[in-house]
Amino acid sequence: MSPRVRMALLAVGGGLLALVAFLLLGGGAPEAPPAGLPDPGALSGWGVPVLGYVSIGLGVAVVGALLVPVLTAAGPRSELSGRAFRAVASVRWLAAAWLVVCLTEIVLTYSDLFAVPLRNVRPGTVWDFALQSDQGRVLLVQAAAALVLAVACRWVLAVRESAFLLVLAVLANLPGVLTGHSASSGSHDTAVIALALHVGPVTVWAGGLVALAWFLREPSEARSRAARRFSGLAACCLGLTLASGVVSALVRLDSPVDLFTTAYGAGVLAKTAALALLCVVALRARRTLVEREPSASGVRDLAPLVGLELVLMSVAAGLGVALGRTPPPVGEPFRTGAESLLGGPLPDPPSVGNLLLSFTPSGIGLAVVLLGTAGYIAGIVAVRRRGGRWHAGRTVSWFVGLLLVAYTTLGGLAVYSEVMFSAHMAAHMVLSMVAPIFLVVGAPVTLALRALPGADVPGGHGPRQWLSSVLRSRPARFLTHPLVAAVIFVGSLYAVYMTGVFEALMQNHLGHAFMELHFLIAGYLYFEVLVGDAPVPHRPSYLARLGLMLLVTPFHAFFAIALMSADTVVAGDYYAMLDRGFATDLAHDQYVGGSLTWALGEIPLLIVMVVLLFQWFRSDTRDADRHDRQSSRDADADLEAYNRMLAGLAEHDRTSR
């Protein structure tokens, strides 16, 4: 039996053992129902968590196989060959098995949820369940993604194509976070987003370990290159995993005491211990791979470390699946329909103090603020380590933008944006028209291009080159086109609020979070075109930017006037269901929201006008200085040529006379 096969068997066995043990000890194991009630059977009860674990393992294996070319190739256009080609070719069988597991999960999940024995399951009812329930739709989406991966990998011949499939494979592992006990808490959107930011990095991290196993018997140079590339990736995944894991645990526990008094808390502690030990082993393995440059004969000292990493990661995955079947201490503490819609109780009537000091957890807000802070600081540190400098004004502008994002997604304005249309429009204007200006002036893309490492092989592609390629890609060229960015920026106002989209999104826990993210991204794209300095393909002249800004501004005014003069209340049914005891006149509240939209639209206009004129002046000054320096270097050659031209014309006139 080869070392890789033994490694895989140990990892799978360890994960299954952890899964079964915690289900039995934590109370998530299937139990026989009382006499007289239908029983789906032990096969369905145990099959759902076991197949969930197998599905995670196959998803990780697919990600690992698609990571193999990325860890070794010189650049995105490199053709697949050797081990990289064989790894990508294996995806067709791994993804096909993943597809079968997902389809089987649909059947077993239906049997388990509705207590229908497998022998009584009918294809028609299972299909209806797959289309109409959250659990069924999630598994159906995963099955569809697995099918696409199994078919598309047959035509993958270059690293860039495998990278596209890699992104799809990582995304295909995420839909499961939307359902089950793992996604339930009093703050549903925070729980789901934290879990997504936990599962995604863990999938990439575990997939990287699988990819490294492909290189254990490779020559030292290839093995070390793969390890160096994976080390940076693993460090980012580790940070995201730990931070998102803490947030994910906090929103599911009433208090830290629950860690020691509940079965769910015991599972969290066990998983934390596994991840902590995994960090120690990972550091040891990476040091062996990168610093010691082991020879082929020394692989026997390295293989146990990689194998132990895989076993610990598998144990953590098994515990994660078991936690998903275990009710957390914070379940669904909602007593009214309004609390269910909001994910918590109605706030007190608005006041200056409440608007300034209130706080609400938000997955999107926490993700943007925490990741934006950590990433920007890491970029500044990297630039300074290389002896470069970063303008303090840009740093201040970036963090002012993050503070505005925090206030509109986590602070008092966020608290009332879900219950009052006027507060929602104020938050929308800040997120799309004020905060993006400061974020763009902070120049995060330029900082990333300066901070990211370059290629580690001559003529190759490193993270900096990959980012540069993304900025020049067709999707980036389309999205950053001035007209496209302007249409997205202003068109989304009419598409969201003048249709039934707004009310539908507000009635979903993730809908409001989606709107926040959309407003922020749309505003960032638009103001990047106007005042940014990222190397986007279409950068209009300063005069054209002023014209674009003046062209878009009236559409905001028309939208605000339409809100103020509308006879119908936007999302009136949603606000009526809240039955709030303040701002009961919905039409007046909408009028106030339209007024705020109009008023807040003038502030960004002034800010952008000042920034744009300053940039224009600075650009002209630099051009003039460059022209003066060129003239000095050429010893006023242009002026002498001009004088010679005038003298020649004068001589021509004398000759003519």
C-alpha cells in the first residue's frame, strides 16, 4: 500500500471516528422515535451526517487536485503536463463521485426530515423536496456544480483554466452553510457569513494539504516551490479560519460558560484543540519543506507530518459536520413575526443617543471592516519592509471609509435601517456615495500591487502578476468601463426600489446583507473610475470624468423626487408586518427618506469635485515639471528649434521680397 493511500485511509478514518463519537456524546445521533410515530430508519439517520462528511472530503479532494497546477506552474498560460495534468484529470472521477453523493444526500435528507422509510420514498416527492426546500436546493446546487466540474475538466489544458475551475470548486463547498443548525442563531446573516468565511478558507487549506501530498516524491526543487507557495496561502487561511471561527462560535453561544456546560460548547472546544494542534504541526511541516530542502530519501521524515495534518484537518471536518447536527445554545429566540423578520427584537424609538451608540451584529459589516483593516495594515507593513513608503493621507482616508461602513452596517444607523425606510435610505447613501469615496482615495489596489510578492521563478507569475492579470481581464474591463460603472451605480436605484426587489430582499435575512454589499461595490466601482488610481483599462480624461459625474447626478435627483411624490409606499407590506410603535406614518417616513436621498447626494458631489480638481491640478503640475526637466536635459532644444524655425521663416520672407 502506497504512503498516500495509507495517509488517505488514516485521514478518513480519523474524521469518521470523530464524527460518530461526537454525535453519540453530543446528542446529535439518531434515536428511535416513540411508539406509534414514523421512523425513517437508522440508515437515513446515520447516512445524512456520514454522507455530509464524505461530500466535504470529495469537495476538498477536488480543490486539492485543481490546486496542483497553481502550486507549480510558472504562469497562468502554462500548459498542464506531468503530475499537474494527471491531478486535473482525476477531477472527473472525484467530481462524478461528489455528484452521486449529493444526489444520494437529497434522498436521505428527505427520508430523515419527513420520517419516511427509504422503501417508501418516491422519486416525484424527492424531486419536489429538492426544488421547494432550502436543504434540497442547496444539495441540488452542489450536485450541479459537481457535474460542471466533472465535464469541464476534460477541456482544461492550461493553468488559467484550472484556476477558474478551482474558484468554482471552492464556491461549490459553501452552499451547505445556508442550512442546518450550523446556520441558525439569533443573528442569522452573521452566522451564515461567518460560517462561509470559515468553511471557504478551511477548504482551501485542506485542499492545499492534499495537493502537497502529490509532491512528496517529487524532486526537491518542485516540492519546495509548492511548499513556499502554499505557505503564504495557508497563513491567510489560518487567520481567516481562526477569526471567523471565533465569530461563528460567539453568535451561537449565549455566554462563554456555554463552552463548558453544553454539548455544542464541548464540540467547539474539541474542534479548537484540533485546529490548534494542526497549526503546530503545519508550522513544523512547512519548516521542513521550505528551510531544510529535504532530499528524496528524506521524504519518509516529511510524510508523517503531512499525514498528521490531513488527519487533524479530517477530525476538525468531522467535528464540524457533527456540530451542524447539534442544536446550538442560541437557537431561534423569536416570539413574534417582527422578531423573526429582523433576527432580533424591535429597537427602541430613535433618538440621538440610540442613533449614535446602538450596535447590531452584521456579517457583511464585520467582514468588510475586519478584513479591510487587517489587509490594509498587512500591506503597509509589507511595503515598509521593502524600504518603501505609503502616504499617511491615504491611510487616514481608508480608515475613515471603514468607519463609515461600520456605522452604516454595525452602528446606530444600521439598527434602524431595517425598520425605517428613511434610515435605510440614509444608510444606502452613505454606503454607496460617501464611504466609497474615502475607500477609493485610500488606493487599496495600488497598495496591493506594491505589497504582494512577485514571481518566484524567472518569467513566472506571482500574486502581484495574478492581480495585474485580473485587472486586465475581460470582466474587469467591462465592469470598470465608465458607462457600465455609471449604469450599475445609478441603475440599481431604480431596479431595487421601483420594483418588488426591495421588499423581497428585506424579508430575507441575507437580503439586507446582499444590498449592503451591492451598494458598497457599486459605489466603489463608480468612484474608482472618477477619482481612483488603480491601473484599470478605461481611465477617461479629467474633463470626461467631470462630465460623467454631472450626467449621473440628475438621475439621483429624479429618483429622490420620485420617492417623495410617490402615492404608494415602497415595501409597505414589510413595514406593516413590523407593527412598530414609532414612525407609524409610512408615507411620511418615505418622504423623509427621499429628502435624505436628495440631500446626501449633494455631499459626495462636492467631495468628488474637490478631489477631482485637486488630482487634475496635481497631474498638470507633474506634466509641467516633467516638461521643464526634459527641457533642461535637452539644453532648451525645443526653444532653439522654435527660434530656428522663426529665423527660417524670416529668411524666406526676405528672399521672397
